[in-house]
Amino acid sequence: MAAFPFEIKAVEGKARTGVLKTPRGDIRTPAFMPVGTAATVKAMTVDQVKATGADIILGNTYHLMLRPSAERVARLGGLHKFMRWDKPILTDSGGFQVMSLSGISKLTEEAVTFSSHVDGSKHVLTPERSIEIQADLLGSDIVMQLDECVAWPAEEARARKGMELSARWARRSKDAFGTRDTQALFGIQQGSTFEALRRESSDRLREIGFDGYAIGGLAVGEGHEAMCEVLDYAPGLLPEDRPRYLMGVGKPIDLVEAVARGVDMFDCVLPTRSGRHGQAWTWDGPINLKNAKYAEDESPLDPDSDCPASRDYSKAYLRHLFKAEEILGQVLLSWHNIAFFQALTAAMRAAIAEGRFERFRREFRARHLSQ
Ligand SMILES: O=c1[nH]cnc2c(CCNCC3CCCCC3)c3[nH]c(NCc4cccs4)nc3cc12
């Protein structure tokens, strides 16, 4: 029995809209999950995140296991209590960041071992330890298996090795997770850009059985077109009655094109990271607020938004804050960008529910890509 019921409300082509029901609240899909790296969605309070309409955020295993440590978060009541976020949290396994962030990491059949970028201390991450950190210590609602994301481009033989290791780790993760019914475990499809490998990966995950399935190994430099070519077939290899989560994606156009190909859930640091550097995402595309043309532009980023950061402040004022390196600039633009990504997924949910997603997709591309 799957831990979390996933009710698909409407379908248009491959696009679906639905609700993933969890003990801590419902997740409306398509869903964008803001990234909460070190127990905070950077520069935002949990009340601001909630106000944007986000139903779920990401927690970051790699950072929290290093600082303050997963055991300390557990002693303080778990991640929800620690950061005062009472809705669902999805935690990553920690593996992706170890292999892309920390100094030295060694990958074996048994584990990933690495040195902390904080204090150089040595750490060992096995599939079992990752489940313990996520499920028992942080208290995550959706737990991700430990996997190996093979760098792009990859030779087929190398991609196979990574896919097979991830499949063996999927089995170990499921065994360690056990039969919990108040938390969910997602498996991760690998196979780089090779259809046969992604098919084999999907079959092995389906055999083991997960509450949801992630599509890994993408948004690692292959570019939008190559990613879409994989998404033309990859989501359909996974069970259609369970949520599909495309990891690390992405720009607004990536979300629209992935939803059109059957993806339900997304996470990306883009809205918060680009917001901190003065980039605002809008229906008319991204704009850089440091640009002189906004120096006396009294218009807000989006007068029709219900988000104060989008509706109440002039571009001139926001530009001033960034030129003066005032913290409020980063706060308001992170808030605006997260609100925009939530408005985008809400608009897609409504379009699919009303059978007009193809028109939405066409009109969005015309307006958003016009510059
Ligand atoms: O196969 C994968 N397996 C596991 N994780 C992946 C991730 C990390 C997803 N966000 C985690 C978050 C956890 C909380 C902190 C922030 C990350 C990916 N991110 C990207 N692209 C975006 C990229 C970001 C950086 C380099 S590429 N492709 C990814 C592929 C995989």
C-alpha cells in the first residue's frame, strides 16, 4: 500500500494535475519545491514562503549533517520544529552535493566517503545512513534514495555502471526504509541520455516499488533541447499513477516543457540564487534589476500579483537596494521569484484542469521568450 495517495484530477496529453496527500498536508501538482538549504529558504521567513503558496520545501541532508549535525536537529525535535515549517518537507539524500560540492569524495559499492567543506572532518554516507538521517533524525516526509548522478556527457558504459549502482542502492534504501506509512520513499531513475538504460533503471525501480519516482541525471549541462529529448520518453517509463519528480529543474521554460511531458514535481535553487544577484523572473522573461534602464522605473515587477514584493515596490527602489547592497533587495527579490514560480505552477494546474494547457504553453512561450 503506497504511503501517500496521489489523486490525478485531470490529464491533457501527457500533462497531469493532481494532489499528493501527506500527513502534513496536500501537495498540489505540478508543484515547485523551494530549496531550503541550511534549514532556511535563503533570505525568506517560513511565513513568507507559506504566503507564496508553496505546499512543500526541500531540506538539505548534506549541509545539515555537517552543521549542526543530524543528531542535533533530532535532539531539537526534528527539522520541521527546528525551522518552524509545519508542511511537508522533501529531503535529498546528500549524495549529489557530496559529489559536486565537498572537497574530496570517494565512491565505492558500500558508500560515499568525503571530507566536510565546513571543518574537514571525515564522513561516510551509505544508503542506510542516508535513510536514517532523512527519516529518523531530520524527520522528512519524502525521503530520497542515495544515488549516483553521472556527469554529462557520459559514455554508455560509464552511464550503465552509474545506473546499476543506483539501482543496487535503491534496493538497499528500500530495505533500510522498511514499511513506514507516515513517510514516503522515492526512487531515482538514472541512465544519462540512453533510453535503454533509463528503461532498465525504471524497470528495476518498479520491481522494488516506491511511493514516487524521480528523474535524475538531467540538468547537468546537457542543455534544454537535449533534456527535452530525454523527457520525451523518460517520464513514461515510470508508473503513471505515482508522482514523477524532475530533480534540479529549472528555468520557467524548463518547467512548462517538462509538465507537457508528464512531470509533476520540481526543485531548483534558481529563483532564490538568481534573486540574490538581482535577477527577477517575470511573465515577460528574466530581467536584471541592476540595469540602468530601471533607475527611474516606478512600475512594480507584477501589479497583478498578491505578493507584496512583486506588487508594492518599484523597480527603481529594488534597483537602488541592489546598487546599495542592502539586504532588503535580496529578501524582496527572493520572495518575488519564489512567488512567480508558485504562480507559474498554479497557472499550469488550472490550465490542465480546464483543458487549455496547450494554449497556455503556446502563449507562455510567446510572451516569456519574446525578449
Ligand atoms: O541525479 C540526481 N540525483 C540527485 N540529485 C540531483 C540533483 C539535486 C537536486 N536538488 C537537491 C537540492 C537539495 C537542497 C540543496 C540544493 C539542491 C540535481 N540537480 C540538477 N541540476 C541543478 C544543479 C544544481 C547544481 C549543479 S546542477 N541535476 C540533478 C540531478 C540529481
